[in-house]
Amino acid sequence: MNNQKVFLLVLSLFLGSCNLVRPFFIKNTKKEERKENRAERKSTRKSVKGNLVTVVIDSASMAKKDSLKLKFSDTSLARTIIGFKKIKYNTFQCKAKMHVETEDKKQSFTANFRLLYGQKIWVSISAPLVGEVARVIISPDSVKVTDKFNKKYYLYSYNDIQKIINIQVDFLILQELIIGNAMATDGAIMDIKELGPLSTIFIKGIDYTNQLTYNKADSTLKQLQLQTVRAVSTSSILIAYSQYQFQDLRYFSTARTYHIQDVKGAAELSMDIDKFAFDLDIDFPFSIPASYKMQQ
């Protein structure tokens, strides 16, 4: 097991959604541009599979200022729903079973997360039959990793991480992804559609579109679909939330799947949480043994 690669793969899957308004890679060719233009001319389609709702947005139509109009009361209600279900906390900890799949990789492991809102993310990664193999401490300005299996350590700035995974890193959005809060909600609300027990809120930012699907019965977030809107290429993340538990006056999703798609391929991360707690006194133990060698 290459623990650095495992960590960076997980980090890229999480952080790949932090700033999807900047695709991982853009092919600036006429062929790709024609393909994207054809896709934008397609009408809105919907498909339902189980509890997941996938909607392809007609981005050309959404770009017109007068194409969709909502009453203020409707958008106000949508903002209320988004804000009402946002989990607020000071500290958080959980234990999760993780499984990562790409076109050429499959990896299962256990991750323990500890969060101090706005300040720290601590992660301990364990492999089956081996125990802890890596420990990570992330702050708003740096990432530190100890590879216990190979007796090495890594120190990264956010510029380093950006070069490795080809995306901009956002610390607060990473915390939101671990907690399970909605993200990319600051854009204009363009539409609200209802389908059976689900309501989907359509949001348009400067160069992205987002769809938040909520359960009408309890307003829990069921799905988030965030997509870039570019002339030549797109990147997207689809997150499904399930198995909600009510604890400490919070609804918390204990099972998620993160699907990321871009021009380089697809990746999927599943996260099954079996223990979690909010606002306890926790510590963030992290040290680098003198015998460990620094890796570039």
C-alpha cells in the first residue's frame, strides 16, 4: 500500500468537489467544443432510479436572465430549507469505512476524522490486518502526513496539493463535505421542481450549476449534483446521502457515495459512518518521529 497515494486519492475526491467551477483538465479543441455545444442544446431531461434523481440542465437556457422567474416567497423558502438543515458544530468526530474505486484502483480502509470547525481536520487511516498506517493533520494553510508503514512524512502547502491534484483547495468546503452539508449554495436560485416525495432546488453560480434534492417529509438532503458550465469541458460531482440518524438535535447522514466525473475519467468514494459525535472535548494528536524521513 502506498499510503501517500491513498491519502491523496481520498483528498482529491473530496477536494475535487470544492471548486468544480474549475475543471481538472480542459481540452481546448474544436471537437470538444462542438460536443459541448450539442449537449447544451439538448432539452432538460429527468430520470429517476430509486431515490436518486438526475437532471441534465439546459445551461444555455439558464444563462438567459428572463428564462426562469420565481416569486420571492419561493426563493425565500428554498433559502430557509437550505439553511435550516445545515449542521452547525464546534467539534466533530467519526469513524468511517471507506472504499475508493477508479478505473484502475480499488482500495478499502478505515478512517477516523476529528474536526475543529474552521481550524483543524485530523485523520487517522487504518488498513485491514495492519492497523494505523497514516495520520494527517490539515489546517487552513498546510497539510501534514505521517506514513507510519514506511516511516516517512510529507509536508504540503496548499499550492503543493493544488499541483498534485490539479484543483484549488478549500479548507472550509472540505469540512462541509465530511460533515455532509450542502455546498455551492450562494448562486441564484433558478427553479424549484417537485417529483413525488422529493423537491429539487436549482442554483446557478458564475460558472457552475447545482441541484440540491431534499426529502419533503423531513427536509433532509438526499442528493447534490454540482456541475461546471464551460464551453469546452465539464466536471461534475454527484453525492447521495442516506441512512440519516437523529442525534443531538441534528439529522446526520451516515452513508454517502461521492461520484466524480471529468474528462480524465470517473472515480467513486463510499463512506459508511458507524460512530459519530458532536461538540465533545477532543484532541488532535500529531507528531513526527525523529527517525522519519521527509519525502518530497
